[in-house]
Amino acid sequence: MQIESIDELQEALARHAYVADRSLTTALFLAMKMAKPLLLEGEAGVGKTAIATTLARLLDSELIRLQCYEGLDAGTAIYEWNYARQLLAIRLIEAQGSDTTALADVFTPEFLIRRPLLQALETSRTRRTVLLIDELDRADEEFEAFLLELLSDWQITIPELGTIRATHPPIVIITSNRTREIHDALKRRCLFAWVDYPSFARELDIVRRRLPQANARLTWQVTSFVQALRRRDLYKLPGIAETLDWVAALLTLDATELTAPVVNDTLGALLKFQDDLAQVRDQQLADLLRHASEPPIDL
């Protein structure tokens, strides 16, 4: 699928149940057209990862995902040699009495284990992939250095093989929950967008598109409840992902509207810290339910 305008991209995302605002859609459109990585920052659960998976679906492209974590290194993210196969090949060479110069043959592509970043640059690909580097802030700062060559020139250098360049550079989405700052050298290579919590109208639209089986009253009440909850002093505010989880839980229990017993029973789908659960149940539940029964301010 060819995307020729920002409006076309926004409509395509909406058809795949991702409701993006204009600024985020513009950043994504520019990343695709300029072949530059897009760094998305924001709180957990606001839809940063989902935009990459949605983009892959609407473009009918392969999604390659690298989930970052502390201790992630090049061997796990880029490539490593298949030492077991190399050792077997060396023993076979020795058993055959071949010249030792043949040992260089174990450093060929057939002995290479391609990890996500190298997979995204495969020269045999005939179309662009979507490369998701998820939660980069969880990786060590040193890992960012491995990304600089990739994000600057769409290439990776393997000492034994040389430089591998992408024929079709991937569309790169990098996400961060800001548990630490991303280094300036990497940020300079990227476009940037901040993904915030949605407005009432946008969140309501997201719930309706993602869970159309929920009745209008329930989706309206849940969205009002969550919007009011985000204005409270909680340790961890719920994101869109938690809103959708909560509606799905309510549907599983055949709930058609919010009541105090239903909310008490299912609040763990929305809030994930005991202090937050206790605060809402003991002090704020009645007020939040009243708010959910009133017309939303945004409409």
C-alpha cells in the first residue's frame, strides 16, 4: 500500500483501529518519506508500540521487533557467529587433512546468526520492513552506540564479512518510556514525537473501534471514569492499553454499565499498584462513578 499524504495515512491508521492525532501522523509520514527513524516517547500504555504493529499491518510489511532490556548486546540484537557449526566445520576440515587456510571458510554468511537489526537490512528483501526497537530506555546506554551506524547509513559492519547495506531501508520506530534519557547522538538521527494520553473524544473513538461489541453506554462511562482517574494523584496512571483491558474484562463478565460492585471487582484490570487500588476503592470510587454518569466536558 502506497501512502501519499498525511490525511491518507491518518485514515489508513483509523481503518486499522489506531486513532492518531495530526502531529503524530505527520511525524510518522515524514519518517516514512524521509527514511529517518522515528523516536516515540511517552508514558507506558499510550500506544507507542501499537503504532508500529498497526503500520506493518496496513502496509502489509513484515514487522521485526527488538525488545530491549538491561544487558542487551550486539550478539543478541545484531548478529553472532554460530560457534557450534563453525567448530564442526573446523573438525571436518582437520579430519580431511585440508590446508589450514580453509579455516577462513567458517566466517561466511552460512555460519552467521542474523538477529533483528541485521534481519531488517537483508539485501535480499524486495520491500521495506517495519523495525520496532521497543523500550530503548531499558537497554544500557552503551547499546545505543551499536545503533548509530545503522540509523545513520542503514548499514552494519561485520569485520569478517565487510559492510552490509540495506537495499530497502526499514521504517524504524523506536519507543521509550523515559526511565532514562536517550543520548543526544541517537536523538539527532531521529525524528521525534511525544505520545500523550488521549482526549476524551479520541479515547472514546479508540474504544469504539477496538471493541465495537461494547454498548455505547458502557464505553462512554468507562472513558469518562478513566479520564477522571488520570486527574487523580496516583502512582501509575492508566494508559489506553489499560482502558481497553478493562472494557474487555467488563465484556467478559457481561457487564453493560459501571456500578460500584462491578468496578470494585474489575479495577485490577485498570490499576496495577496496590496503593492506587486502595486509594480509589476507599476514597474516590463514589466521586469517579458520579463523574462517569455526567456528560463529558470535552464533548
